[in-house]
Amino acid sequence: MKAPKDGYRVAVVGASSLLGKELLNVLEEHPFPFSRLVTFSDEENEDPELPILDLREGLNPLVPEENVTSGELDFAFVAARLREMPSFLDPAQASGFGQPAFIVDLGAARGDEKATQRPIYPLPEVVSVPFLDQHFPVRGREAYGEDRTYISAHSATIVISSLLLRLAEHFPLKSAVADVFVSVSEMGSRGIEELQKQTLNLLNFQKVPCKVFGSQLAFNLLPRSGGTAGREFLALESHLREQIKGYLQGRVPLPALRLIQVPAFYSLAVSLFVETVQPVAPEKAGEALQGERVQVRRSSQDSPNLIEVAGSDKILVDRVTADPSHPTGLWIWAVADNLRLAATNAVDVAGRLCHRIAL
């Protein structure tokens, strides 16, 4: 597939999801060369949407999405949990139309867990974080080979991997423990809606709805979710453990991981405890973390928080502190916009594939 003169033909599956909407924003703001955008919905309770969005004047529109084939697309981003595979994601549909589209999976397309444990289409083993891949390649593995499907890392994977890989580049590590504080946006729009209703009802001394989270989350913390989100919360925790392990590939000690549900609408926070082989000055550790996508605060600045990072693709890190009880222990606090960081990384993956196509 050669780079088309007028831009690439792109599909976004799950465009009405929170992650899908953020992906559309990033595509419009990012210098990604595309001429057509096909959207596809497959989530329950999604808002109706147009199947085709024409983004440039003077070009003939594609046929409706149910008639689009993989061979008529260049890239397909999957930003939603799928009940069934759209026809244009089926590589067999490319027959007679050229190569199938590149699929960039943002980690949501795992199908119905109650029906099957298998993904709806074959997924590669390689998880991609382009801005890290170019500096910390896995020995003997090509991050962007001949595959047509690529996994774009979850935002928590990106944050934890960024911190550990950069720290280990300068100081040998012994162990790590990560607490990930996830917002309700990970549960989609229904999680946003229930937290809003819980907050308003509590302030008005009314009974709080608990269908999604199983109990009161507003003004509270939950080590696990009940309700309809319980299965998804446990699946996300398991998914992150496997994805972080698959991406780090033994380059640093595998961190122990736990997720905590917090009463925040957007963004995520990571509290990372790291033990180094030899004592390291916190200031030196902070200097090692600073780099592309990562900004480290000075002691004279306020600590970064979930509200401040919203709308940014940066990872904000507070000044590193030493643990008084552990001579080789360091505490690192980092925050990121979970939707923005994941969407930006997915577009970066497609950008790397564009570069490969042009070669």
C-alpha cells in the first residue's frame, strides 16, 4: 500500500464511545494525512451517528459503511468492545481490492467474555508505544513488522512503562509496586452518568443509584467494583497485568499491580514505589524520568493532579521522594489523561505505519 495523494482512508470503530470521541479529536488535531473517515458503532446505548464523515471537499464519498471492504480502507482504529466484527475488518474482504487495512486496536476489542475467551480477530503479541519503542527497543523483535494488526497500549501501560524504562536506563532496579487510580471514564458514559447522579443525590440527601458500581463511589474509594462494572473492572486489571508484562518483556522488574476505583470523571494517577539496587538521590531519579511526553515537577511547584492533566497528552510527574524506611526506595506520583494519552498513542502507531508504507 502506497501513501495516497489525497490522504489515507480511515475507519473508527466505536466512534461514539468516550475513547472513540477522543480519538476523533486527536485525528482532527494531529498532522495525520487522511481524506475520509468512516465511523462504526457497536456498543449498547451509543448515540446515533452518521456512518460516513466527509472531511475534504471535492472528493467522492465512500459507499455506506456496511458496504465498505477492508481493501477500501487504509487504517481502522478499534476503540470499543465489539459484539461482532464489522465486515470491513475482515481481511478476506480485501480480496480483489488490494491489501487489507491496518488495524490499530486500542485494547477494547476483546468480544463478549461470557461467549468466548478468544478475540474476534487475530491479535499480534507486540504492544506498541512509539515514543518509547524508538528509544527502548526489544532485542530481537521488530515493533512494526509485516503484521496488519497492532495493539496500542493502554494509558496505564504507557505511564508505568515510561517511568520504569527511563529509570532503569540510569539505575538498576530491584522491584516495583504500582497502584493505579482509575477514573469512571474507564467504564464509559454510563460510569460518568452514575457518578454524577450519586454526587447530586448525596448532596440532596437522596438515595444513590448503584447499578454500575454496586455501591457508593461518590466521596469514596473502591478497591473493586460491583454492579455491572465489576466484571469489567477485574478484566481491566487482568488485562493491564498481561499487557505490561508483554510490553516490558523482562527489560525491567515486572511491577506488582493493583487498580483502585476513584470518584473522578477523567484521567488516571499512578503511585509507583521502586527499589533500586543502590541508593539513588531523588533529584537524579527525577532527571532520568524527564523526556518526551514526561514532565517532572520541581519541589517549588504544586503536585500534578487529575484535573490539571485533563486534555493533555503529557505525563505529569511530581518530584521524586525517597522512602525514609527503605534506603533504596523511591516514590513516584504521575498523572495522565487516560483517554487523550491512549488516543494519541494510537494515532502515533498509525503514523509509524505510514512511515513504513512510504519506505
